[in-house]
Amino acid sequence: MATPATTMSNLFERFRRFRPPTFAGTYRPEEAEYWLNRVTKLLQPLHCSKAESVEFLSYLFKKEADLWWEATVIAFFGPIKDGLRKMWPSPESLASPPEWFELDSSVAVPSHETAGFYRGIFSPDASGFSILDRLVLALQRCSAMAIRSCNEFQVESLGLLKKLHKRPVIPIGLLPPTPLEKRETTDPKWYSHMGNQRHRYPSAGIREPDWQSWVVYMGWAPQLEILAHPSIGGSLFHSGWASTIETIHYGHALIILPLANVHSLDAKMLVDKGLAIKVEINEDGSFHRDAVVRSLRRATVKEDGERFRLKSIETKAIFSDQTLHQNYMNEFINFLKSSN
């Protein structure tokens, strides 16, 4: 039975007051176990369900631990039976959708990123393994794949994954943000700047901008609280999957500027689905501030950007459906129980 949203909100607020430690990933199993033991003890007084515990802990992931690969990206890398180096013999091979990619999608790595992308996924890091080495080992040894997604948004990609890897593919839902009853920011300075009015964005042609209304914030910003604020109408971000979920959850326009990791693949997926406007990037990977301004204008005020705004609001009905995603999590927990 799904927990009422108000109850979950209260539990989540109580959990946050404990100031639980975040987790940025580690190559040492004992460090991961130590972190898990610490946060598990913090959850005990709250008497959370297993589904609630999983959802709350997902918000503690940072950096590498928070690099969620969505279904389309995993399908892009294909089956593992022949070895990924044979399927991807050169950086140039990443620049077009592979033959097994049976989706109506243009997902591929931009030509200016292929060399760096290829090094990034095939070069060993401090652990002695590359990103794709770990992916291959995980896929070889797992009996099922749990994906942060849902059939309502990515049924074709999930079906392709099942076909490619010949094992159960279980969507666990999108793990949407838990509704906050009190829209309090973790840093109250934000509200003093944001107020209750919708802000204009910086653009060419403003002779005397009101710089007092702008905020330049160095470091981590309270993203969820900002997205929930009524002054926000759009979000310019790197197109990462976790931030995509949070932005659509609030029905904002998506302006994307992929910069690293698999963000360029996520960006292609969002553009293909008519959800996002991508900032124009030159062939050498550079971009101009005017391109950013044009994308912001189009996404938030221009008439030809209306379809993107409407698409995000339409998709919000899926992304913000707490009951839907709780049911996915419950099904995943039942699968784990039945597998023991």
C-alpha cells in the first residue's frame, strides 16, 4: 500500500534534520558498507518502509554515485557477448546510432566529443577498471537489471534492453522528489533574492540590467527547493538524468547544455522526444553566450518554444505521479523477495 504523500513528506523532513552523510561513490566495499550502516541507523527511529528507505537514500548520492544511466543510454552500448571493444573499434564508431539500436532515435556521441568520450569509457581509472569494464562485469553477473525509468516514458528502450541482454529488465520508477509541505530552502539567501515574482533572464539588449536581482552562487545550490519555487519557469542544465527528472517533475522548460560523461546521449534522447531545447554548440565543442540567450528566450517566451513548454507540462503528469512510481518500487521489492 502506498504511503500518503503528506506522511512521506513528514518522514523525509525528519530524515533531513538528522543531516545524513552523502555518498559520492568509492572503490572500497568497506567504505560503502560503513556509509550504509550509518544511514540505516538514522532511518531506524523513523520506522520507514523499505520503499521509503530506498527513495530517501537515493537523494544522498553525489558525484559518481549519482550518475544514473537511463535506459536509452544503456541500450546504446548494446549487447556484451562479443566484447565492447569489438563493437566500438574507434572513437568515430560512436558518432552514429549502432545497428542494434532499434529505436526511432538519433542518439549518438557528437563528433567533437568522440575522442574524449572514447578515452573516458575505455581507459582504466584508479580502480584498474574502466567505466565499461564495470558495466560489462555488472551485466555478466546480474540476474536482472533495475533501471530508473518507467514504461509510461521509455517502454521502447526498456523492451530493447530486455531483448539485448536476455534477462528481466525491471523499471523501478523515476524516484521523483518527495513533495515538501514547507517550501523552505536549505539556504534562506535564495528566497531573499528570488522573492515571489518571475525573474527575467540576462539577455543581449538590456542596457541597464538590475544586477541586484541576480544571484551568482558558487558551490552546491539547493536545486529541489529552487525548482519548486513559483518564480522558476525553466532550467538550464547539463541534461543529466537525475536533474531531468527533477526539472520535469515541476513542469519547467528544459534548456540543455551537455558538457561531460554521457550527457550528450541524454541530450539527444530529450531532443528526440521533443522535451528540450539544446544550446547551439560549435563543431569544436565551444558555444557562445548569445546561443545560450537564444535558447533561453525560445524556451521561456518565444512562440515557437510553446510546444516544448506544453510537452514538459504534459510529461509532468507522469514524472510527478507519486503513486505510479511507488507501485514500481513495490513491484521491484516484491521481485527481490521472490528471488531469495
